[in-house]
Amino acid sequence: MRKLTGFATSAVVLAFGCALVAPAAGAADTGAPVSSQCVPAASGFEQARLAEVTDPAGIDSFDAARDRIAQLRELLVHSGDYRGTFVLAFDEILELTGPTLNAGIYDDEQWASDLAVEVVRLYVANLHEYVTGGTPAPHWADAFALTEQCDRSPGRVLTAAIVAHLVTDFPEALVTIGSGPEHTRDFYTFGNALVAAAPRIAEEFKAVYGTDLGPFFTGWFVGDLLGAERTTTLMFQSARTVAWVNNFGLQNPTTRDATRAEMRIATAVAGEVLDLLEEARTI
């Protein structure tokens, strides 16, 4: 449990690397909540458009994945709309990831591209389930539920999605694309764009949602002893390492169930830590 608590704390402090509307036409009525301050009302056309954009079909290349998140940003990211908190962050990350895929820094550029595509596909597919009245995976269902709670801080809503992305989707995506020990260097190289995006995410998040997450992304808990970028990098490396190790745990039939159980516990512990940070007005 000590290991899991440490991981969960790392995951929420360092992570780098939402929507609820009425069902689209033809979807079952699931009694979705009415619009509110943080879930703005949408026209029938807007609801149908959101269902269309979140359909994971066709997300089969980096350009397609990048375009989907950009479209979601246009639809969801505006002041007061909690559904766009993670979309904003994801869009900034992909903006920096794209140029690296053809920069000659990866041993296996196709693997790096596949990883970016798969994490986008997982997120979009779960969002699609949510906005059309389906059943998202539990880790995303919990994160999406926070977008409805207008009394929560925007930073808490964002970090819930970060945990879902980093703790569960990342190792699952690594398994799907066939990640082996030979991809270790590329895996850590891939994460550099996530670290580099943190300042821009904080800047944009403050502009849109009025919450300053700069201290959170630059190592609030350990202090700026090594400089903001190095501190964030060191902390994020530890969280990524756990995701990388869990990739192998999921690939092994004898450890798969135990690994998934650890991931669920880590997500729950992270939620408790984040609630405390929210109470302390850190996020």
C-alpha cells in the first residue's frame, strides 16, 4: 500500500502524460442531468456534433488523432465548461508531440506514433460512451462524473482525468501496441513532450478556467530546488516508470489481474490525495 500511495501521489503531482450532454438522436435516454453552470446547455445540432466527433472510428493515424482532439477543444473548451478541462491539456500535449514524431529522436517512430494514437483513441472512445448514454470504463466514468459537479475546482476536474489517462490508459495502450523492452528509451523520450507542455497548459488553463496550476505542475510539494523544469521531469519520470512496469504486468497472464487491481487502488488513492489538494486550494 505504501508503494501504491507513493505512486498515486506521484501520478497526480506530475502527470503529463469531458463531456456530458443529452443522448444523440437514436440513443437511449439515460436520464442525463440537465444543463448547469459547468455543463452548458447544447442545441440538438451541438449534441449530435459531439457524438460524431467522439466516435473513435477513423482514429488510425496521428493526424487523425490530433484533429479529433482539436475539434473537441473547439467544441468544449470555453470558460465555465468543465467538459473541456482535459481536452485543453491533451491538445497542448499533442501540439508538442507531433513535431517529435519525424524529428529522428525515436528508434521506432511508428511505435511512438501508435502510442499517441492509442491513448487518444481510448479517451475518445470512453467519452463517446459517456455522451451517447453508454458505459465508459470505470476510471473514465468517475472522471467524467466530476465534470457535472460545479462546486468542484476546475483543477480537481482536470487532475481526475489526468489520473485516468496516466494510471490506466497509458499501460493499457502500451500493451495494445506491443511494447517491449526494446522500446524503453523511446517510451521516456515520448514523455518529454508531456513535461514540456506543462507551462503552456498552466497558462491556457488559467486564462480559460481562472485556476493557476503552475505551482502544481512544477513540483509544488518538493519545492523548486532543482528549477521548475528539472523538478517536474524528475517527479514525472517516477510515475511513468510505474506505467511502463505495469505494461509488462498486464502482458503476463499470471500477473494481469493483480496489476489491474493495483491500478484501481492507485486511482482510488490518487483521488483521495487530490481531494485534499482541492481542500487546500492547491488545485
